[in-house]
Amino acid sequence: MEVFPLGIFRDTKTNSLTAAEVSALWLQYTGDSMSICVYKYFLNIVENNEIKSILELSLQLSESHITKISEFLKNANFQIPIGFTESDVNVNAPRLFSDQFLLFYSYIMTIHGLTAYSLAITNFERRDLQDYFFECTATSKDLFQKIVELAKGQQKFASVPTIPSPQGAKFMETTGMISNLVGDKRPLNGSEISTLFFNSTKTGFIKSLSLAFSQVAESEDVRDFMIKNMKLAGKDAESFNDILIQDNLPIPDKWDAEITDSTVSPFSDKLIMFHSGFLINAALTYYGASLGSSFRSDILLNYSKVFTHAMEAGALSYRIMVKHGWLEKQPEAIDRKALTQDS
């Protein structure tokens, strides 16, 4: 049996937290405090009872996460983030989204949660934190399955395209790097179809949500950002769709029509900007992963382009949040340079 040298892992019985553990708890707390605001508003406008049950469960899970994370941070003597509060939501605002969009929103955000929990667990040493995030994964899995079952009966939800079963094993005879740019392209493989469809769906979601936020944002710079983000995300989603269409494959539905004409904001500009920044950062993660599973050079070039677009949008959102004092600082390492200057 392999024996690890003393000191590789710390004593996980203590309440101390590594940087990875603090970061995961901090980000989840902030994200769930935002979700509580969002779902409270959604529950005030939803009419479909089946969708309402999904929203109620989503709210319940977010509230339970806040309680548990607060305990972890308090026990480790870390300050609890401010996050988002009742001052960041107007539950009595008019309807901004259709019921179908509320379900679509829950679908996308649950995917984000499942991804974040899986990544976080791999960086944890404390058993109790591992158990907590495994529990988050299990409950989000149940929520996701409920959403998918309900979504299957909704007209606007499109399935990922199917592909025929191959007749025997086959191997690549050429990389086709040049022909994929200027000549006949080989058909898309399963991985490429899956990631293109997925990223088109998620980027289209960003476009529709940015459209909604552009109608209700109060600050001019926030409104301008949402308009730019809406146009850019729309262009990037179309770039994914164009590649799918070339192989006569279906593309995801658009959701702009599910946004009403309301101009009264349900959310503070702080929440709106944080939400947009969160989705942009998530898009960067998914684009990066998609690069590794795509082998056609035209697709790789397209991912490089949309990745650059997301980087630019993320930098702009960061500047706006800092300008208005909306970006709460995570706990940081000791600033040794500042200490030596003070002394």
C-alpha cells in the first residue's frame, strides 16, 4: 500500500480552509444569494404550476446552501460575503419573462451548478466539504432531471441532433486541416455536434437575457453594456448555428420572443451586471473545453474568435462593476509588500 509522506495533506479535522475551499464556498454563497433574489421574483410571476414547482425547489436549494456555507465560513473565522439581499430584487415588478423562459433559465443555471460542484470537489481536502458538495451535486441532479422531463413536453425546447450508428470501426486517414478551411469539409463528429449545439444554446441564452436586462437597466453604462453583449452573443450563437446548418443539422430555438416589453427592472443593476459577468466567465470555461474536443480547423478558429469576444466582454463587465463599487473582494493572500512598506 502506498504511504504518503507526512505533511502532504493537512489535518482535515480542523476548521481551517484552503484557498480552493474558501473560493468555492465564497462563489457559491454569492451565486446562491443572487439565485434567491431571481427565483423569488420568478415565483411572483409564474402561472404554470409544473414550472412553479421547479422554481420552488430551486429556491429551496439555494436557501439551504446559504445556511450551510455560512456555518462553514463562520467556523473557520471567515467573513460571510454580502452577496445579494432583498434590496437587489423587486418581486412586484411586472412580468419580464414568459413561463417557458423561466424553465429555460432554470435548465441553464442548473447545468452551471452541476459543473461548478464537480470542479470544486476535486480541489477539496476536508471530508465534510466534499460530502456537502457531493450532496449539492445529488440534489442538483434530481432538479436537472425534473427540469428535463418537464422540458421535453414544451414546444420550444430542442434536442441535440442525432447521428447514425457507424457500420464497423473506422480511423481517420487525414487531418484535413487545409480542406476544412478552404475545401470540402468532413462531416461533423459527435463531439463537435454536441459542443456546437450546447454552446449555441448557452450563448443564445446570454443574448436573450442581455436583451431583457437592456430594457430595464437604470444606469446608462449598464444599459449600453447589455446592448453590446446582446449583439455580440447573438453573433457568436449564429456562428455556431452556421456550422451546424452546413451539415443540415437542426439548431437550438431562439428565446427573444419570450421577453416581454416591460421596462421596470425586477433586479438591481448590481445584480444584473454580476449575473452577466458570471455567464461570460462560464462561457469562457465551456469554449475552452470545446476547443479540446473539436478537430476541424474551421471550428477551432471559430472557438478562438468567440473566446476573444467573451474575454473582451468579461473585461468590460469587470470595469463597470469596479467603477460602481459592486464587485465584492474575495479573501486574498497576505500582501507582504504592503506590510514591509508600512513597517
